[in-house]
Amino acid sequence: MLSEQSAPVVKETLPVVGAAIEEITALFYQKLFEARPELLRDLFNRGNQANGEQRQALAGSIAAFAGMLLDHPDARPDAMLARIAHKHASLGVTSDQYKIVNEHLLTAVADVLGEAVTPEVAAAWDEVYWLMANALTAVEARLYEQHGTPEGGTWQAMRVVARHQETPDTLALTLRPADGTPARAFRPGQYVSVQAELPDGARQIRQYSLSSAPGAPEWRITVKRVRAAAGPAGEVSSWLHEEARVGEVLAVSAPFGDLTLPDGEGPLLLASAGIGGTPMLAMLHHLAAADSARRVVVVHADRSPADHAHRDELRRLVGTLRHGSLHLWYEEAEHRAATDGVGPAPAVVSAGLGELPLPDGVTAYLCGPLPFMRSLRGDLLRRGVAPRAVHYEVFGPDLWLAQQ
Ligand SMILES: Cc1cc2nc3c(=O)[nH]c(=O)nc-3n(C[C@H](O)[C@H](O)[C@H](O)COP(=O)(O)OP(=O)(O)OC[C@H]3O[C@@H](n4cnc5c(N)ncnc54)[C@H](O)[C@@H]3O)c2cc1C
Ligand code: HEM
């Protein structure tokens, strides 16, 4: 909760800080990376810095947090804090780094807003920062403790024990701890961070959902190669496609992520598009292994059957469920009728869920591009599904989180 003296100051200055927040965070990152270039080389995603996405995510989360402190002083945006803390812990962020971020962020606020930043205003925003930072570090400390590692220390050497080109653009890598022990269990829907040692000496880190059975002794990640289009080719996905051969050892984090499937009896909708099918596979492996009696409606959209990674595995898994149904939708028109045996999905990408029957009390898990998830979420809410029953994973900085 904000102190009595800071609350009115934050209230008064939130509109001006909010209006300038993108400028503030741009300057903040510039200052941070000038002072600490190794953070951009080895910790932050330089692709997201170049395309501005991370900037928007950070700005959005701070503005949302400050707004919430004012409007609902007793509430805590737990979902937002958990999402950020899981991401931070997967990257190995440590509590001492919060001081560095604080210093450069508050200097950026003062530089952008000039004389408006009186000592009183600076102190009030410092308080907002530390309320958020302390909430995050508390969750991060718990996560590190759960993994039994010191702060930032969940990295483990994992050997590539199998590699399979799933589709022209997707590669499945099976990983096992290099010391030969079994990979640890994870919760279905979780991801790991993977380090790439790039040719220019940078260590870049990206997240990949675990697409295998949660209790198996090996992990599997499925990586889509980001090809050059509007921007350059993706650095880490291209590197993994080219360099991660059988026998190579990669530094991989412990499993993280809070978009996981809780145990229960209720019906489920698992809806994904493209590479967003990876967390759903782990969930389906989990449900199949437990011989679950839940009703599970699975919807997947892809460009074409040939582009659909783990297509046969998906069909097999849904087929083994007691009450599972699979609905596939392919963008390329010639494949739409050819769903052989499984129910066709409505045009989920362009038109949402259409008339697809959904069980009462369904809990939905969505993963795919933002427009896809936005359309499905809108449909679900219109059909009476409660907002708290709609969960989603974004394969990038979550620009949506702060906007809901
Ligand atoms: C929780 C989570 C789970 C994920 N799970 C998976 C998964 O299971 N499978 C999977 O394949 N991916 C997954 N991802 C995405 C993955 O982490 C990477 O984001 C993805 O592989 C792309 O990384 P990259 O290094 O190849 O691309 P990057 O190099 O990071 O590039 C990303 C984008 O930025 C653009 N860009 C880069 N530099 C510039 C520039 N200078 N100007 C303009 N644009 C630029 C690129 O063109 C590209 O479009 C997941 C992400 C998250 C957060
Ligand atoms: C109160 C302080 C902080 C806030 C509000 C904050 C907020 C965020 C947010 C919103 C994201 C995006 C999460 C997502 O949706 O994926 C993020 C990611 C990240 N944060 Fe923080 N963060 C803070 C402190 C720090 C610190 C101290 C570090 C370490 C120096 C750090 C490093 C990172 C990195 C490396 C990422 C991932 C970047 C990327 O993928 O582009 N953050 N943070």
C-alpha cells in the first residue's frame, strides 16, 4: 500500500508519467545499457529491444501497478506479478539488480519530466518502484527456494539426446541432464529458458514451452524457426536449428511459468494456433497419463497439415482421452475439409469459435498469436465464460496483461 504522503502525489502525477512512460522507459533502457552493456548482451532479449516490445511491457506493467495502488489499495495484481516473476526467475534475475534498474529508471523519469519532478515526486515514484520490486523479489525468492537453488542459479547443463525436424520450420529437441540423471518433473504448461552462445559472443536467452509428458525422464522443446520477414531472422531459434545437434550441451533453466493446468474435474478448452500448440501437448500428455475423465475440447489452427508440428501426436493423445474431441482448422483452404475423422473447427483465426459446442463451466487455455487469443477470449466472454476461467500464454513480452 502507498503511504499517505505518496498516494496524492502519485495520483496527481500519474497522468503525466503515464503519458510520457514510453519515452521514460526508452531513455531508461538507453541509460541502463550504456552503464551496463553486458546486461543487453547476456540477459535482455536484444530482438525485443530492437522492436520495442519489452519497452511496452515494462511501461505497461508499472503504469498498471501504480493505477491499481490508487484505485484498489488493498488488492495485489497477483497474476501480473507472477507472470513477471516467473519470467525473471527463468532468466536468473537477482535481487541486487533491482537497485541498478531503480537508479536508471528514476533518472530517466527526472530527465524526461524535468522540473515537474520535485524531491517529493521523486520520492513518491521511488516508493511505487520499491513496492513493485519487493513484491516481485518476494515471489522470485520463493521460486528459487522451490528449486533449491541460490538466486539466479537454476541453470543446468542439458544434452540434446534426440533431434527431429517436425515440419520445415519446427524442430523438436529432446533434452536430458548432462550428468545422466532424469530431468525433473514440471507442471503441464511450463516453459524453460535456454541460453544461446551466439557467434558475436553474446549470450541470448529465450523461453520454450515443454511439449513432452511432465513426468518423463527427458524434456522436449519444439522450436519454430523465425525467418526473416519484416525484421531479421530470429537469432536464437535460427541458432538452435543450426547448432543444436545430438550430443551438444545447452544451458537450460528449471521449469517456470504459471499458466499451468490445475488438477480438477471440470471441462477444459485447449485452443492453440501454430507453435502455440506446445504447452497444450504437455497438458494433454498429463491428462492422458492420468486417464482423466474430464471433457476436453481441443481446437488447433495452423497454416496447413504439413506445417502443424506434432500433428499425429496430438490426434493420438486426444484419441486416448475418455471425453476428448479435436477440432482442426487450417488456413490454406484446400485442407479445410480434410480433417479425416476429427471435427472441423470453425474459422477460429478470423471468426472466433463460431458455433463450436462448449461444455458448461469450461475453463479455457489459449496460446497463439495475440489477435487469435483476443478473438477467442472475446467469444468466450460473450458466451458467458467468466473472465477468470480464461487463461492464456503469450510467446513474447505480455503486452496484453496490463491492458485487461
Ligand atoms: C513463455 C514462452 C514460451 C514460449 N514457447 C515457445 C515454444 O514452445 N516454441 C517456440 O518456437 N517459441 C516459443 N517461445 C518464443 C521464443 O521464446 C522466442 O521468442 C522465439 O524463438 C524467437 O526468438 P529468436 O531469438 O529466434 O528471435 P529474435 O531474434 O528474438 O527476434 C524476434 C523478432 O524480433 C524481430 N527483430 C529482431 N531484431 C530486430 C530489429 N533490429 N528490427 C526489427 N525487428 C527485429 C525479428 O525479426 C523477430 O520477428 C516462447 C516464448 C515465451 C515467452
Ligand atoms: C520493479 C522492477 C521491474 C519491473 C516492473 C519489471 C517488469 C518486467 C516485465 C513486465 C517484463 C515482461 C514479462 C513478460 O510478459 O514476459 C519483464 C521482463 C524482463 N525483465 Fe523485468 N522488471 C523489473 C525489474 C527487472 C530487473 C531488476 C531485471 C534485471 C536486470 C529485469 C530483467 C528483465 C528481463 C531480462 C526480462 C525479459 C526481457 C525480454 O524478454 O525482452 N527486470 N520485466
